[in-house]
Amino acid sequence: MGIAEQADGKGALKINVTAVPERGKANTALIALLSKTWRLPKTRLTLASGATDRRKVVHISGDTDALIRTLEDWMAKHHG
């Protein structure tokens, strides 16, 4: 898992999972990995778009300030 720069100059998480991309297995693995990494319940993470695409958008529900702190802490530890 790491940060990849996109063509538009914006960053995005680049994540590889070993699950095969059939019947949603890779999407389920992605949600499980993010849940474990950020210590969030899987029920708070949903695939907002990209179910059949390599580029996905994940929606994270919960307290915005707490989520920002969680993500900033993770970024500082792993990509700072």
C-alpha cells in the first residue's frame, strides 16, 4: 500500500490485494485491508464507485474529525 501520483498531480492510494477480481472478492479484500489498516469496522467502509474498475472510491462513514486524525496519523507513520 502506498501513495501514487495521478496524471492530474493528485495523490491516490495504490493498494494491491491477492484476491481475484471475480464476484466482488477483490473488493471485499480491499475493504478488509483498509478496515484492518485503519482499525475501523468494515461496516464503516463502503465502495462508492469502481466496483468493476481498477480505480475505486471508498466512502468512510463516521466522525469527520476523528477520521481525518486517523488518516493523518497513518500518513505520517507510513508516508511522512
